[in-house]
Amino acid sequence: MESMSGKSRLNENQKEKLKEEIKFYTEILKLLSTFTFLTAGGVIGLFYKMNNPISVIFIIFGIALIVGFLSGIIHIYGTIRTLLRRMEL
């Protein structure tokens, strides 16, 4: 009887740990999404000032940042889905 309650307690501890991990990754996902939208807004604003040669460099750099943020969002989303599946088991 005691071994069964020990197993369920361990299982509850693992679930709590997974919940905390999911919360952590969700916060990172929110930050990456915010960075993506803010950077995209800046790049769009720079498109209106294309006559300045330095803005082209910033546009290219901004697009590279957006691609990096989007790949991070996709990776974090996959990690969250994996953790959710593990928590269901």
C-alpha cells in the first residue's frame, strides 16, 4: 500500500515539475512573440525611409532577426507540445 502512494507522489512531483517547465517555456514564447512583432514594426517603418542607405542595412538585419525569432517560436512551441504530451501520460 505504501509503495503505491510513493509512486503516485513521485508522479505528482513529476507533474508539478512539468507544469513549471511549461510555464517557463510559455513565458519565453510570449517574449519571442513580442520581439518578433516589435522588430517587424521597426522593419516596416524603415521601408518608408528607403532613400537612406543605412536603412537598407537595418532592414536586412531586422529581417534576419525576425527569421531567428520565428525559428525560436517554432522550436519553443514544439517543446511545449512535447511537454504537454509527456504530462498526459
